[in-house]
Amino acid sequence: MKVVCVIPARLNSKRFPRKVLSRLGSKPLLQWVWDAACSCPQFDEVVFAVDHPETVALVKTFQADYFMTDENCATGTDRLIELMDSEQLEGDIWVNWQGDEPFINQAMIEVLLQSAADDTSDIWTLKKQITDQEEVYSPHVVKVVTDLQGHALYFSRAPIPYERVETSIYYKHIGLYAYRASALKKIHKMCQTPLEKTESLEQLRFMEGGLKIKVHETCHDTQGIDVPEDLLVALKTVSAFK
């Protein structure tokens, strides 16, 4: 079973254009992601999926492998599909590690892929129990509920489940995915769905299309770079590593 890790790095993201060219402390943001991904023994191959010559020039400075993808790709998943469809890259399991997630670690990858070899799921992802009540009500934090076997029932920006008792437990979705190659082929044929458009969450399209998403629980949180202010927060984390 070949596991490939693709790091989509779109230059002109909506909330923070050109963020993939940003520096985080002593090195580029993308180099933090590259170094972290390359340290994971679960991956047989790690590559960037980029869409602009400026990003190519940057990743070359730290000798990263990359493929050019269409700048019109709407999501990171679409970049994985483009690489698979063009046969530029081959794999049985495809991990989508976003280029603005420098603090994902090997332990999270182990949890993500723990059942990839022997369960019947199409996609794997992660959840973490929410301890900060503000995150429950934040539309920027995606919540997930699962069945008793750990398969996703629904993802939402709203608080789910509805809190009728004070002991309700909430889980945030960690936006790290692993796909079977067969799942990506099915996604390639899917059109956007009303639920996906309503919540602006592509994983709802996958579920509406009949794909099973297994959600494993992790104790680790992520710290993505969504807006310029997030770089300052991330810099404190980087400083704590020293």
C-alpha cells in the first residue's frame, strides 16, 4: 500500500493572499510543512501541488519536490485529483496536508492512518474534543458528529449536537484527510451539493455522494494560518520549540 502526501499550496487564497510565500520565524511557512511531512515514516512520497512560478521558486530553495497544478482548482482535493488523473503521481492512499498547517505532527498521521489498511472506509480524517466553549459557537471552527463506529454523520459550522444538557460533548474537525484512490475518482465525478454550498464544506458533498468518512479522535490540535494575524500566534509556538 503506497501512501503519498500532497501539500496543496495555492498562491492567492481568499482570506490571506500570498500566504504560502510567508516566512514563519527562521524559515518559510512551506518549509515548516515540508519538514514535518518528510519526518513522517508513513509516507512513501511527499510533494507540493503548486499553482504559480513564485511558489515553485520558493520550494526549490529547500529542495522540495513539487508538481504544477491548475490555478483554477477550487480546493486542495481538486489538486490531488488533478495529479492522479494526469498520472503524474500514483498512490493507494492520498493524504491532503494543507500548506498552511505547519504544526501537524507524526502522531496525528499515525492516528489518521491507523485503520487505512483494514477497514472499509473511503476517507479518513480527525476530530478533537473541544475544551474552549467559544469554539463551539464559532463558525470558523467546524464541528463533527459520528456514529458508534466512528463514521461521520454530519459536519457543521453550527454547534452540533444541540445542547439540551450541560454535559454535551463537542468535537472540532481537524482538516486533515486521507483518501483511497477510488474515493478520489468518485469525487471527481461529483457536483457541488446544496448542503456543501450552505455550509461551505466540501466533505458534505462526499457524504451526500455515498462515501464513508471515518473520523479518528486525536488529542493534538492544529494551528492553521488563515489570516495574517495567525502568523504572530504561530511565531509564539515556534519560539516555544527552541
